[in-house]
Amino acid sequence: MNNFAKVSVVKCLNLFNDVEKALKLIDAEKAISRSEKILIKPNYIIAEGPDYVHVTDPRIIKALIIWLKNLGVDDIIIAEGGLSTDTADRAFKITGLTKTAEKYGVKLVI
């Protein structure tokens, strides 16, 4: 087995379907165990809305959460430090991830 990282590039026509397609192309489900704790780090160093180019699109985070839940993963955490804890908290609220976390039973860690 080689130590090369796998990367997939998918033209985004339907975000939720295309995130799943990208993950399937790299066999991501083989790297995930339902019993593991999964940490998602969106890199929200500044508190800007989802249209701001320097933050991870929260729809991608949501699509990833749905994909993980469909695999049977229950212990999912979204963690962020931001430039300060206030920045991370505001970023979660501005991008809607606070509501997404509540809806899907995901923990937010600041």
C-alpha cells in the first residue's frame, strides 16, 4: 500500500450529491469507523457569512455531517478556535452551523 493521499475533484452541480460523489471517489467510507469520534475543523478564523470566500461553505459541512450520519457515525464534533473564542462562536452563528449542529445532534467545541 502506498502512502499517497487521495484527492477528488468534482464539478459542483448539486452540492449535497457532489460532496458524496467526491467522498466515494476517494473511498472515504473505508477510512471511517462508526465507533470513532469524528472532528470537523472548518477553519473559521474570522466571523463572516457563508458567501465570504475565506470561510468553508457551511453547506459543505452540513453535507459531510449528513454523509457521516448515513454511515452510522454518531459522535461528530465541529471544533474551531478562530482568532478568539468570540470569533468562533460568532462564525458558527453567522454561518448557521449552530442550528445545523442542533438539528443533527453534533457537538460544537470552541
